[in-house]
Amino acid sequence: MTDYDWRPEQARKSLNRILPGAEEKFADRLFEAQGDWQKFKIRLDCQWERLFTYLHALYGWQYDFFYTLERVLCSLVEYWLQRPPELKLLDEKRQVDPNWFLSEKVVGIVLYVDLFSDNLTKLKDHISYFKKLDLNYLHLMPLFSVPLGDNDGGYAVSDYRAINPDLGTMSELSELARRLREEGISLALDFVFNHTSDEHTWAKRARSGDPEYLNYYFTYPDRELPDQFQKYLRDIFPTVRRGSFTWNEEMQRWVWTTFNSFQWDLNYSNPEVMRAMMEEMLYLANQGVEIFRLDAVPFIWKRLGTDCENQPEAHTVIRAFNAMAKIAAPCILLKSEAIVHPDEVVKYIHPDECQLSYNPLLMALLWESLATTEVKFLEHSMRHRSRIPAGCTWVNYLRCHDDIGWSFDDVDARKVGIDPAGHRKFLTEFYTGKYPGSFALGVPFQFNPDNDDVRISGTLSSLAGLEEAVKKGDNELIEKAVRRINMLRAIQVSIGGIPLLYGGDEFGQMNDYTYVTDPTKINDSRWVHRAKRRWEARDDLADQDTLEWRFFREMVKLFRLRKEIPAFQNGAMEVISTGNPHLFGYIRAFENQRILVVNNFSDNPQKMDTGRLEIYGARGDVVNLLSDTVVSLEGDLMVEDYRAVWLDIS
Ligand code: GLC
């Protein structure tokens, strides 16, 4: 009987043994929560076998595994008991409509609190701004307590339960979450779970030599193991530091630090780390956070002899978090931040793992098509790499707070006649403005002399040519840049997934080079696209005749239109062959609605011929929903330079 699976029965047995103890421990509080407790138990019953299986896979070999199960269950009950009633109601609402986030109605923004509005209190006064943009998903960049000076833009967290005092307090965050909920806006935050800062209490205790907390991190007395690991690891921030280990004087030990030396990687092979981080996640969920962006997911599990990225156990860890969330705070959604090879990106996407994922391939290839004016690479890749499991969706972005990396697949590139290494070099030169005729003004990020790898920083506007055009004062070039930007946005909102706007892009924010005057930022060119917002609150809604307002109005229009087109919800997306190397086309369909989207990546008008249109059932007079005009498809379809058309061919 080799295929006998003992786990379901054992999971049940363990739960039956553990649950009475937990019920006794929390008896008084459970008595008050009677009805709700039954609901909790139903969810526990549904998720337990899966949670047990994950935890067993990770920790079953440890002699006190049963104790781990007990501790995990008690934490789940504790945090569920602490959950405010209105959030329990939200849990129920989401359980009735678990796929709410797949809707065409969902659009989001991500921003830095300090750059946008100084602090959380003032941010509350800007809810009308989000309403004007018709947003219902607000991602705030990390806002926790961090070390002074360089803290990797908030990604070195010293305390997950304390807000950076410059930005506000935890009760202000909960209050903001409540106000947002009233307006139908879901709050998203980062769950920086791969590492803490070296000032986190756990790190401090480890530094003082406490063995319990030393085991929260990866520390080594000498170079023996670090050297063995290092052979296979890549440097993430090579211009800042080489190697993934940092010597700590106080401990007299090497510490694993994948990113900066002040960011200590957490040791998930220790079940206490898993449980403690689960408590941090549930604590934040109880403040009203609905969506967690899982930061740096590929790095959370280490295995000697591998590059320690995307290990199978990394998936198991995330699935365990997913199961825990579904038990104690089921409205939670997890979003994967895996900016790695596309084959690996999709592995994190599953209803039992991350329901949401950044779409780094689409982002990179949109920029690639803009540089080459040709769409063959984009078309080929999207044709076979867009599909993800039901109940999940992409988060489509053009820019974010990070750099752009050319993480496309080399085989895909060769298939369309592109030499991958040469092409990466070309793209880098193009987007740093070095390539003759380039319109882009980007800044190189993290050049690695060992493999010539380099990534790109810069805002949407500066990379798409607006900054250069404005500098030259050339209206024709400005017009072209505006069209490029608006075409990219039109793709972002129509191709399938949640469009996530990077705060500032809605009004065309350009690069800000002042970061070079700040010693804590000078070595990190990503600050060029993390600029302080220029507008005052009162001007936000003032609708003026400026370039900024043209962008803003277009963004509002695109979001509104998307919300009126059911075919733009998550679901079928068929990439078509337009027969024209510059036209990227796809069909979005839902029930009886079919929308043919065609985007022109070239500088000149382009046509798709009638024969091709016929193949996709596009004929006669149709409405271009983007311009609200009637287009005759009796002849060829003409698409103006850098324009998108959304043809209703239902
Ligand atoms: C993620 C963040 C990035 C940060 C890194 C380390 O990739 O997006 O900004 O530097 O994780 O936390």
C-alpha cells in the first residue's frame, strides 16, 4: 500500500486532541462568542487538513511537532477572538462573494504616505481624491517603525505593530482602514516577511546571544557554511554590497542578509518564526488590512546547493499562511511579489497560495514593445503565459516603486528571432537614453560587473519620453509621449487583471533627481521615481487645463470605462494575430460581450486588414468604446500612431 495517504486521518486525530484544550483555554471568551465560534470551527474544519499537511511537510520531522500544532491553533483562536466585529462581518461578506476582486470594477493605486500626504491623518482628507479616481484598492507602501537613515524605503521593519511615528499611529491606521471601508476601498499593505531590520526586538535578542532568537535568523560563527551557500547565490544589490552575509561584531557571527546588511533574513525552518509572523499578519488584518503584498517571496526558504530562490518550501510556507488566513481572517487576500523568471512567477498563483500576483512580464514587455515599436515578443509571450488558475488574477502595473528588470524567457525571445542577451543590453541602453534616437530618460540600477546585469529606474512619464520632450519644449514630441503613456494605460486597464496605478503617474509625475543630495538615498536610484507629490490637496480636485490634468482626466475616463465593460473583468483573453508587426491585439469576452482591443506601438498609423478582422468576427459598423465613435470595418481598420481602440464586436 504505497499510495496510502495517512495525513487526513492523522490531521483529524490531532485536531480532535488539540481542540478541547484550546476550547478550555479560551472558555470564558468563547462563551461570549458562541455563534461565531461555530463559524470559526467550520472554517477550521475545512482548512485544517491542508494546514496540517503544510506544517507537517515543513516541521513534521521535529520531535515537538504536536506542540507546534497546538501553538498555531491557539494563536489562530486568540487573533480571531481579537478580531473586531465589523471585520468579522466583512469576512462573511467576502465569503459570500469570494471572487469580488476579479471584477472589472476593481482598480487600485499604490503610494507612499509621506510623499503623498505627509502622514496618515492628512491621508484621510484625501479620500475624495481616491473617489474621484474611482479607486477601490489602496496600497500604502511600508509604514512601520524602521531604523533611522537608510531603511530600504521602509522594507526594513523594526516592529510590525508600530507605525513610523513620522507617519502616525496604529490607531490612525485602523481608523483610516475603517473610513476606507465605508467608501468601499480595500486597504493593502506589505507583509515584509522575508526579513526584519536588525533593530527588531527579535534581532536585538539574537544579538544579545539568546539562543531562542538566534534561531529566528540564519547566523554562523565562521565562513564555512556561508561560503558553501554563497557559491550559488546572486547579489540582489551588487552596487551596495557583494555577497549575502554580513558580519555582526556584537554576536561575532555572520548573518544572512539577502538585501541590505541591515535586513536580516528570517528562518522559516523554525516553526516559531512561522507562528510569530502569522501573528503579525493577523494583528494587521485585525486593524483592517485586507490585502497583503507578500514581499520578496522567492527568497523565504534556503537550501544548500541551490540559489535559494523559489524553493518548493517557499510555496508551502505561503500556503500555510493562506490556510491560517482563511481560518482566522478569511477576507484576507495574498499578493505575490515574485519578480523572477516567468515560469516561477506563475507557481505562486493559486487560490490556496497567492490569489493575486504582480504581472512583471507584461510590464517588461510593454516597455520592450515601446522601444522596438514591434509587438512580436509581447504577442508570443502573452499568448502562452497569461493564463492563471481560476479564482486568481494578475495585478497589472506599468511602474512601481522598484526598478524594471528584463526578466523575460530566453527561449521565448529566440522563438521570435531575438537574441536575449543582446536584447537586454539594447533595452538597457534604450531606457537609459544612451541608444541613438531613444526618447527615454531612465537611470541604471544595480549594475553587476560579473554578468553585466543592470536594471532601470525612472517614472512612467520620463521613460515614455515626456521629460525629454518637455525639456526640448517640443509640442509634437510632448504629444507623442502623452499618447504612448495613454496607450500603455489603456492596455493596463483592458487586458485582464487589476490595474494598479503608481501614485503620481495619474498626473504624469516625472523623474526627481534630488535623491542624489541625500546620503541615505544616493546609492539607490529607485528614489528617482519616488518623488514628493507636488500638488496641494486643494488643487487635487480643481480640474485645470494643464498637462497634469490631461493625464488625470484620461485616467479617470479609463477607469470609468473599464467599470462599464463586463468583458474587462478577469477571464478570457485571447491574443490575436493582427498581421501587422506594430499592432498588439486581443479579444476580451464575457457572456455575450466581445471587445476587440488593438494597440499601435509605432510612430505611424497602421492598418489591420479586413481579412484578419473577419477571422475574429469583426465586421460592419462597430463602436470604439474608447473614443465613443463609430468605426466602419467594411475596409481595413486604421489605428493612429500610439493609439488604442476598443471595438465592441459583440
Ligand atoms: C521587495 C521590495 C523592494 C525591497 C526588497 C527588499 O522587492 O519591492 O523595494 O528593496 O523587497 O525588501
